[in-house]
Amino acid sequence: MRAFLSGIFWLVCGAMACLCLVSPVLAAPAEPAHLTADRVHSTPDKLVAEGNVAVDIEGARLLCQRLEMDRTTGQITATRNCVFYYKDSFIAAESLTWEPQTRTAHMLKAAGQGRDFSMEGGSLDRDVFFWAEKVNWTTEKVELLDATFTTCDTPPGDWHYNFHSELVEIYPGDRLLASNTSFTWHGNRIATVPTLNLSLDPRDQRRRSQIPQVGSNSTDGIFVRSALDYAFDRDNNGRVLLDYYSKTGIGRGLEHFYTLGGKGEGSFYMYHQDGETDRARYEVRNDLYYRPDEYTQIAWNFNSNRTEIPGFESPDNLSSYLSATRYAPGSALQFSHNLNETGPDRNTTWRLSYNQELTPELLTLWSADLVTASTGFTRTERFHYLGGLRHVGELFDSELMVENTSGQQTFFMNRNPELSFRSRPLHLGPVPILAAASFGQVQESPSMFQTQRCDLRVQVPDQTLEYASGRFMVGGGLRQLFYGSGESQYVLATRAGWLQNLGEMGALRLDYNWQLPEGYTPFQHDFVYPFENLTGGLEISQADKFSVSILGGYDLRHDQFQSVTPRVDFRPGPDWRITAASSYDPNTSTWRNVDAGLKMQLTPGLSLSHWSVYDLVNSRLTYQDYQLNLEDHDSITSLVYRGVQNEFYLQFSLKAFPLQSVSIGPNTQDPILPQYMPNAFVR
């Protein structure tokens, strides 16, 4: 619905923008630009054009049989067969009046047809037809009075569906509000709602429509979920949620959207439903963003909930995040507080940081945080702070930092102080090299061991060689650690990757990763694990027909295979797809599981989808989904079954008023062999 009604706005807006561009000319005692007509009569007070009047204005054309302009006020009145063409769309009206003082256009008995409307995040790929007794247009708001609209392209009177509203208010890029709106389906008026509230912001994904959703699950029994819109004004509106469950009673909730005087916005959501046991289910959520000035932002996100699915009841969950930031020229201040509670477990974090630019090259940094964590049996607390100077140079950056942490039962490293350097890329021929060094007094908890540490690093960033049918990537580095207590350790690491396209039939990818530490470190924080892995995959495919792939790996250090994952996709015909994947452990010769998906286009308007996961170790079906879609000229009806919730429901939506799409199983369009990840198969 959002995309459809956004289309109406752009249809009206596109035509009326043409009139807006005429206003500078109208204000002066002159004729409109590019005016042609059979007859033109001009006096000091007004200009009158009659007979096949046409005005071209920046790619738009206005046609009418009579146009009159008041030279004093600049007002234009167009009558008799007024038509505005804009790109592939048009709007027609019996008369139009343009008032340059208020920059408002009034059209009477208007009708329009729009095509190829789009907005960021969505599009409407069919024509929009609408009729309105009156249209009032300004740059900030468009009003349609006594309006009927539809996307059904059958002749008027034979529409499969249409909407009729007493008043439609369109706020560009924000939202659409309609009053007393009736919905007619195949000539029968189905329902009338007092308010229709649709967002035109692609970031706002509506989860419910005013068309009830009917279904059943094992926890709640038969249910009917519905939503009723309301609007106080453009800045304060929302929807009331009212649901019926045969086992657990009534579910009720509220979702409200608000703004704060142009400096912020927020939303509030509250829902309560009785559970199968004595414990009720609920969710309370609030999101607030406020910008008092161009440098400062305050945000607060809060959520408290308790959920239930068959066989599981969650504890009470609570999370809260409050932050205040100020990014002014030459400085940055950040404050945040985070709280998370799950049953008896509670974690809190307080953070404060401040950066100040002393000179264009010199910056001072300060930060501190306090973290507490507790369960029903224990509690721990940690306080950490860091401060120092950072210098940004042409050849290298440097830092002098002091960092300390205190607390019970925590792991940390203190630096008192540490001086570090990081170079800009140095080139050895065409190969860039990065170098870094740090020197400092270091202490580690819980051993509380303290000594001096020198950390030297040299790295060759990943280098890629492209050739006609593939590419080769390689990178590596060296890290050398010296300690005042006499120990030392160095670490060598490299990785390489090869992607070879096998014509149009497939691709081969191999990745090699190797890391080897030598020596001894007294710090657990510096301990490095050795590894040597070879991972990769092979895919053979034919466009729109099939694809077969296998992914796996081998641990060269421990001489054992990693899991092998074969996958098959078969497309026997248009809108038909069969997919299956499995996991095999070569070390134990065990097939762990298999997941399978099926999509069948049974008739031109009827399709069936299925996805399931089968546990081969325990010989049981763990999860499965079904979806039956019935699609006609204007609507999509979906019957969905979800295995985890043991739930099925029926959802109806108009193509011009789409809800969040219903899908089951993984996205089969995702690539099997990632083309651009530097290390696709290594964790």
C-alpha cells in the first residue's frame, strides 16, 4: 500500500511541480513561457489564451482549452479539458487554479493515471488510477477530497477492487493519512475504517494490515489478529492491535509513532497476551532519537518481553541502551549506559569517552567504563580507563597510552605506559608493506605478572592478481614479541586464495591459511594457536537449469577432514525449484542432517513451497515449513505453516498494498561460492 499511495503522491506532485515553475514568470506582467494557443488576448490586467492552449515547462506539458492569468496577482485559471503530461503519467481536471502567493494549486474533478513509480526501497510496477472531486497541492502536503483509487486496470465500473476516502492527506516521503476509507472487492463493500495510516518511508516495514490474519497454533488455539489505524496528526499516529486467541483469550497492544518538533522522533510499542500457563506474555518497546542541535544526538532504546513457544517459556528479559554524543569541530564526547537482564542474570555497562584535537596532527584521547555482571550465585565488577596522546604524521602514526583495569574475577592487561608506532604503507616495488612497533610496561590479570614488552609487526596486506578467468590472492605477516623477563615469541602467518571460473559451467575456489608461533609468552593475552587449513569448494551449474556444489576443508596440522557440505539445486521448469543440502563428517563417516526445499508452480496462480530439516543422527524430523500461495490479478493469499511454533495462518494482501513478504527456508539465490570474501571458509 505504501508504494501504491506513494505513486499517487508522485503523480500529483509531478504534474503540479510544473505549475510551481511558472510562478516567477507569472509574478511579472508577461506571458507564460512556451505558450501556444489558437487565440491570445492580452490587456494590462490579464492574459487570456483560448483554443488548443499548450504550455511546455521543463519537460512537462499543460493542455487546456482556456487559460486566464491575472497580471496583478499572477494567478492562473485553466478550464475546459485540462490535461497535464509528465513523463509517462498524466492528470486531467475540469479546472485548475494556481495561487502563486501561497504556492497552492486547486484542481476540480481530477482523474489520473501513473506508471513506473518508484521510491527507495520499493517500487510499484503497475499503473495507478484515481479520481477525486478536488485536489489541493502544496510542496509539503497534497490533499485528495472524495477520492477513489485502484491499481486494477479493468474498465471503470468493472474494477476487481477499489478504495474510496473522504479525505487523503499525503506528506511527501513521510506518510499518508486517509479518513473514512471503504474497501470494495468485486463490487461488494467489505469494510470501512475511520483512519488509514500508511508510511511512505521505506525504512518503516509494516508487519500488519487492517485485513485480519486468521490461523491457529498449539499454544494459543485458533486466533484472529487485527490492527486498527489512528492519527491525531502527521506527527502523532499509530495503530491499535486487538487479537483473539481461543485458548489464551484477548491480546491487546498499541504501536505509536511521534516526532519532537522537527528535532527528533520515536516509537512506542506495547503488547500483552495471556500465556498457556499462569505467566503472561508481553513486550514493551521504545525507540527515541533526539537532536537538540547539529552536533548533539541523544538516543534511548528500551525493550522488555517474555515469549512462549511450544515446550519453552522464556524468562523476563529487559534491555536498555541510552547514549548521548556530541561531535563538534575538534572534539568528540560520548556517553552510554547499557543494561541487560535475563531472569536472575544482570549486566550493566557505563562508558564515557572524550577526544580533543590539540593541533591538526595531535589528539588527546580519554575513556573509561564500568562493567558489572551478576547471576543468582555470583557478581563481578570491572573498572577500566585509558588516556593518552595520538599523533598523525605523514609517514607514521604514534600513540602514547596509559591503560588500567581493576576488578574481581576479570581478565585484563594494563599498560603503564605504552608507546606505539604504525607506519603508512611502504612499497617494495608494487607490494605494500605495513609496519608497527610498541614498547611498554605491561601487567596481566589474573596472574598479575608484570614486565616490559616489545611488540614488532610487519604485514603484507592481501594482494590480488586478476586474470581473465579468475584471480589469485595472497597475504602474510610476522609478529615478534620480546619480554623483559627474558622470554620471546614470534608468529608467522600467511593466507592464499585461488578462484577459477570454469567457463560458464561453474567455479572452483581454494583457500589456504597457516599460522605458526615459536617461543614462549608469559601472557595469556599474547598466546597464539598454530593452525594450517585448506578449505574450498566446487560448483557446477547451468543457468536456470541446475547447480551442484560441494564445500569442505582439511586440517593439515592435525591430519583430519573438516565437515563436507554438498548441495543440489534443480530447476525443472519456470517457477519450479528443488534444493537439498547435507552435512557429512568424514572423520566418523556420519551424515548429520539434510535440509530440503521444494517450490512448485501448480497452476499460473497457485504455488506450493516446502522446507524441512531432518536429523539423520537421531532419525527424526526437526523442522518443516509449508506455504501455499494463491495469486490473482490484484491480490496474494498465503496459507503458511511454521513447524517450530506448530502454527498455520492465512494472510491476504493486495499487490498495491504489500506487507512484509512471507518466505520459508533459506534464500536459494545466495551464492554458493562467495566471489569477493577474502577468506570464505575460515572462521
